Amino acid sequence: MTSDTTADVCVVGAGIAGLTTAYLLAQIGKSVVVLDDGPIGGGMTAVTTAHLASALDDRYYHLERLHGERGARLAAESHTAAIDWIDAVVARERIACDFARLDGYLFAAPGHGEEELERELAAAHRAGLHHVARISRAPLPWDAGACLRFPNQGQFHPLKYVAGLAAAIERRGGRIYSGTHADAIAGGDPGTVTTIRGTVTARHIVVATNVPINDRLVIHTKQAPYMSYVIGVLVPRGAVSTALFWDTGDPYHYVRIHPLGEGDFDLLIVGGEDHKSGQADDIEQRHGRLEAWTRERFSMAGDVAFAWAGQVMETIDGLAFIGRNPLDHDHVYIVTGDSGMGMTHGTIGGLLIADLILGRHNPWQALYDPSRKTLRASGEFVRETANVAAQYADWVTPGDVASADEIARDAGAVLRRGVSKVAVYRDDAGALHECSAVCPHLGCIVAWNPAEKTWDCPCHGSRFSKLGEVINGPANTGLARL
């Protein structure tokens, strides 16, 4: 894009939610423009472990308490529909993304009784998942005890999938511009998205940036950012059953096998060790604890080939926020609050927002409405609000270190400099790079993440590169360079 552009719909964010929306609308002839400040799928879509599941992280008995039996049923219906839709699109567009149908197993973590499994089984059946069954043990290398079997789940390679989806959009006339940061988003009739490369004018604007960059406060009081850690371990081919596995721990562990093509090994993907973003002082140990958990249970585990982390947005009531952006123009939409189910929640987002734009009835609209008020989640709202308020105390605390001399190469720390706090990174050559430690979203003090080499905001989840460039909203600009 080198000049001003017009379209029916402008989608900001080329992840699973944005591309699903764009595909559905381009398929029926709508003029669609997709913008992303990075590569296609380069945000949180790139770091997902890609469990496609109707077995939700927030249990059905919990969703039933918050949203009622009908709400839990609609949640089950929508996540099942999302997996089915991905299956159909992979076949229709012939996307080679290692998509597979497989079973999922929920088992009790050590110290957790089986009562939770019984409650979840009954609630899943009330939600319409009648094929969920209790069995004596999961197909794991150790006896984890009784478990729930969720049939007909799915998995795929997320980057291969979004690349195929993007190609399908462009074949239908959609325009995708990566490396194009959305500087300003203004709803209207029409609305505008301003970038350094020009302005997009569109009747409808969809903000699918994982966390809304166009909303200063409203949505961010109803969801909280959590970092989750993942390792990929080599195991002999066929040594672990091809399935999805989850335990009931808090934080819980999630496991699956990914084929590595030709060769003697598969990749065992294991995740867990979650914590509030920017609020842990043992980050460097979390991958190690995950590896120890894995080796204790999978004796055949070989080398750790990969280690990474990603951020999930946990809403106060367990479901995503999808629909018209509160307090905004009627034609501005958001998708956020993945709640650990980013691939299915993102797909639901595309299906639902496409219907809203086209004026079609969608039975999930009220359930995912970003303006909803879930009174039974008020306790969680109060706890999260208090947690955010407590982070502002960082303004008056000492720095992480007394002097920049204490910062190792390829590491960072927050220093106090008079009344200010400075985020200081020392590169591999020993040179120092200084930024303000104040998040430009709402003024919290960022924290250094030594595992990801990022600056993370402990309030609302904004994340910045080691040099201060913004890589995750809600902040839409980087840390101020000093």
C-alpha cells in the first residue's frame, strides 16, 4: 500500500481471527484490506500450541455457573463449529497444514481428586457434548488414572494454516499488507485506519490484534494477561499417542504430538507454568520446571529442540469478547480474550463478525458481546482490578539493580534515575540502550522478561522488544527512547 485505499472492510491484524474474517467476506465478493505491522500470523498465532478443542480451559461447570446452561451449550456449539469450519476450509482450499482429527483427554493432576472430572462430565453432557465419556485411563506412558475423553478434536500447524488462508483471500481479490502499522483507528461512516503508508477508508473496521489497540480502558478492565511457557522435545516416532492431553492443575499442563515429516522423531509439545505477565521473578526457571515435569512422565523424552512462550488474555468470565467495540462507532468490531483457546475463539470471531457485518442473525452474538456484564464474575473483576492497581506501586520502588554496570550482555533491567524509571538493555557488544520504563498505554512500569528478552507490562499485557518497539497491545507505540 503506497497511497490512500478504500474498501468495504478493513481488518487490522493478520492472525487467525483477522484472516478468518477476511476470508469469509472476500469469499462473497466484499472488498477487504488486511493490515498487520508484522508478517502474516506473526503475533500470538505464531506461538500457539494449536490445540483445536471443544474441551475448554474454563470448565463447562464453571461456564454454566457464569453464563447459565444455555450459555455453556452455546459455547460448546461454537467451539465445535470452529473446528468443523477449519476442517472444511483446509479441505476446500487444499491447505497443507498437518491438520488432523484426534481425541483429547482431560486427567486429574496429582493431588486433585476425580470429583472435578465427574462435575465436568455432567456439565459437558448438559452442554450437548454427549460423546464425552469417562474412561479408566488416558493413552499416556504412565497411569494418570481415570480421565474424560473428548472425541473429534483437532490440531494443525498454525503458520502453515494462516499462510494458506492468506493465499485464499488474495485469490479472491483481498489485499494483505504486512509491515504496515495501524497508527490510528477512527470509526465513522466511513471509518479510517491511518498508517505510515497511507490511509484506508472503509465502511467496517475489524480490530483483531489479540488485544485491542483502539480501546483505552473498557475491555482491558475485563481481561488479564498471562504468560504461558512451552517446550518442544524430541521423542521416538510413535512413542506417544497422537492425541491432545490436559491435566486439571492450576496452572495446568497441555500436551500434544506434532509430526516432523520424514525421520525417526516426533515433537512432543508441552506447555504450562503460566503466570501474570510481568509479575514473576522466577521466569528463567519455568522452562526448566516444564522440562522436569516432562522427563518425569515421558521417559523416552530426548533433547529439548525448542523453547518459547506466549501470552494469553484471560477474561473474567472465561469467554472471548467478540463484536461491536463498546463506546465506539457501530461499525468498529473487536476480537479479544482468547482465554487459552485462541485458535477456536479466533475462528468463532471471524464467523460471528462476518455475520454482524452482513446483518445476519448469529445465535452466539449475545454470549460473546464485548459489552456484556456477567454479574457472577464480579468477584474476579474486583480481584483483577485490585491486582492492576497494586502494580502502580512500582513507581516508588527501587530499580532492579543499582547501576547499569550490573546488567549482563543480552540482558535488561529497570533502573531508578531520580523520580524516573528507565528500561536499560545491554546488547551482545556491551552497548546500552535506554528507554522510559513507563508503558505508553496507561503508565505502568514494565518488567524485563529474561526468557523472551522482552519488556512486559504487568497491568494490561503490552509487550515491547528489548529495544523498546511495541510487539503486543494494548499499547500502540513503543517505549520512549532516551
